[in-house]
Amino acid sequence: MLRYKDRIRLTPKERAAFAELPVEGVAAPTTVAEYNAALESAADVWSAGDSAEEQLAALLARDQMLVESPQPVCEDGTPLAVSPSAEDRTDELRGA
């Protein structure tokens, strides 16, 4: 999957997987919100089932949901410090 902000582009394998979801009329998502909504709909169908496999599929679907606006993190999981923009630094130099 490729992602830029809230837009996504799925690989052919991911598109095929979305075509197999137990929800009618779900097209391959192009945004994070569509992606999460499709997985939530599938999870709702599976969680209504009685078998352990269906319950597990629901948990796995919800686990695959994307964070709406990801926070950059370092390899150890700590938040990545984002440097101020060039405008902010220019204002600092001017004494603003």
C-alpha cells in the first residue's frame, strides 16, 4: 500500500483481498476513511457469527485499520521531533 496523508493506493493483491470482503458493493478504497469503513463493515459481519474463526477474522480486520493521521516515530517507538518550518525559523531570526 502506498499512502500520502489521507490518500491510499492498494496493490493488486490488496485490491483482490478487498473484493473478497463479506460486504456487498465495497469498492477498493482510496482514502484512509474508506479503508477503515470497509474493514469495520466486514468486522461487523464476522463478529455477528458464531464460530471462533469469524470472531478472529473480526479482530484481525479491526487490527488492520489505519491511524487517521500518523505521528512519525523513531525505531524505538518514541515520537519523532519535527523541526520547525522555514517560516518559523525566519520569524525567530527577525525577533518576532
